[in-house]
Amino acid sequence: MRSWRRLVLTSALLVALCVGWLASSAFGGGSAPTTTSTPEPRGASFSAPAATATAATLPGRLQTESVQGDSEDDPNPALARGATSQAGAATVGDIALLVGGLDPLRASIPNIARVDLRTGRSTVVGRLPRAMHDTAVTTLRGRALVMGGAFRNRIYGATYAVDGRGRVFEQGRLPHARAGAGAASAADGSFAVLAGGRQRNGPSIDVLRTVDGRTFETIGRLLHPVEHPGVVVADGAVWVVGGEVDGIPQAFVQRVDLSSGTTVEGAPLPQALSAASVFVAGGSVFVAGGRTTSGRSNEILHLDTRTAPPPVVETAPGAAPTTDAVVTPVPTVGVASFAGRLPTTRSDAAVVVSGDTATMIGGLVTYTRPQPKVHAGTTAAPKLYDQATATSVRITVT
């Protein structure tokens, strides 16, 4: 009898244990099943900081050597005294120097002018050894570095240093004569770069760096050789913005890494631009004005030059990484966004920067001239003209 009772109790205990084990498995009493969650893509938050720019025309005018036949009250605005385009400019201490360029009659000039950035007025303080335009000018070690240039169909390769008094010192020569290139310098002025432009045998793809204006090293090559690009140094790279191919503006944004020399293509500009004023102010890169395929621009763009994070690859649990991976795209580097407008359309201007303020000096603008009456009561539509300007524009970024 006792054996039978012990057998019944043992059987009941075993049944209870089995039922408990099944219940715990079904309702979570055992080890918890694996759960997955999709992390927030690291690239989703990559966006350019808000940046705006305001522009105003300075009251003063450039004063350079007069061209044949002009006068202060000449009725032809295309012959305004001091009007200059396709010049180079650089800051030397607290002084801005305007170097070379084209006069209102499209002739090359040798002038070196000191520009008052508060008023826009200038004074000629020196002369280059020869008249030139399309020179690449930037600041290097406290002096203006002038590289290459053109006179009519001639292209030059000499380099010069210009001090704040307008004195010119010959430095050396470029590896190849070049004109229509863009130049920029590091934030601390320790080196300068040269990119784009044309050589005697065609467009140049080499991006050069120099620490003294005498010796040059090739640090990279452009994917798209362009003339009249805007060039800046920012975020560890040389940025070559816009430019033209066979006289046609382009929307290219090219990034040349200063460490590796690798060139990548960024997001294209909203519209093709050449001869735009590209500068770094307030820690950001801006693109102002420029030639377009239909005329000139008065827009100021902000260019995001930060490096985008790599694409985020998400793989479902248990899936093959190479077949079922989901790539979350990230924005392309070099994305441009609208930041402001110039008072008028303008291209081919020299540009210098002081703190959070940039100044576009001279350049080409478009103006309308009323046409004579065709017959009584009828006037022809106004014609558009290109003209060099003697005015400057101050751009303040926020």
C-alpha cells in the first residue's frame, strides 16, 4: 500500500514539473528570444549648418590709370575710370592689393592697386613687370603671391611676390606657364595652392602646392580640367568650384584631399558657373556671382565642405551580408544651398576676405542701354551690354 502511494506521488510530481516547464517556455519563463532594432542611420543627420550672407555696394570706386579716351564724366559707362575685371587680389596684413586685370577696353594692365575695404576706393602703388590678366593671386607668408597670367594670346609662368608697398620681387616659375587658374592659401598662410586654368598646350589638370612661390609639387589631379574656377582650401582639401570648358560654364564641384591627393566629385552646383568669387568667411565656403550659360548670376551660395560619414550598412539577423544588406545613403559632399543675393549680377571679380566679411572687387556686370526710337511713338527694346565695373561689393556672412 505504501509503495502504491509513493508511486502515485512520484508520478504527480513528474507531471507537475513537465507542465511547469512547458508553461515557462511558452510564456517567457526560459531564456528570452533574440530581438533586433534598427539603429538610427548615422548619415541621416548630416546636413549643412544654416548660413546666410548679405551684400551691399561700397560707396567708393576703383582709381587706376585711365584708358584712352575716358574721363570722369564720360557718358559711356563701359569707359568708367578704374573699371577692372579678371584681376587677382590678396590681403597683405590689413591691406588689400588688386593685381593686373583688364581695363574697360579689354586690354591687359600692369597695375598694382591698394584698395580701401571700408570704402572701395583704390590707389595705384606699383606695377607688374608686364601687363597681365587672368593671374592667380593669393596670400603667402605675409605677401601677395602672383602666379602666371596672360597677355592677349600669350601665357606666362613667372611667379612674383608683392609687399604692402607695391614692391615686386621675382620668385621663380611654374612647372608650366598657366593662366585662368584659381589660387588659395591655407588659413595660416603657410602654403598656397593652384588649380585649373589653361597651359600653352591646353587645359591643366595638375593641382600644385607651394610653400615659397619658387618650388611647386603636384598634390593631385582634377577629374575635370576647367578654366576660371573658384578655388579654396577648407576642411583638409582643395575645393575647385565651377569653371568652364571650351568657354561653357560647368557645375562641377571637385574635392582634392590634401593628404592623399585623391580627387572626388561633389554634388553639382544648382547651375553651371564660371568666374565666380569663391571664398572662406566665418568658417564656411561661399560662392558669389559668376558667369552662367545665359548671362551672369547674382546669387550667393553656401557650400557644405564637411566630409560626409560613410554609408551605413544594415544587415537583417541571419541574412547573408552580401545579398541582403541595406545601404542607407548619405548626402554627397559639397552640397550648395542658397545664402543670399548680390546687389547686381557680377562675374570675373577679384575677392578678398577679412574675418566674416568678403569684398568682391571690380568684375563684369550687365547693364541695359535704351535704344533710339524706331519711329514716332515706338522705341526698340533695350539692349544688354557687358561692362567692367569700378565698384566693389561687401559681403557679410552670418
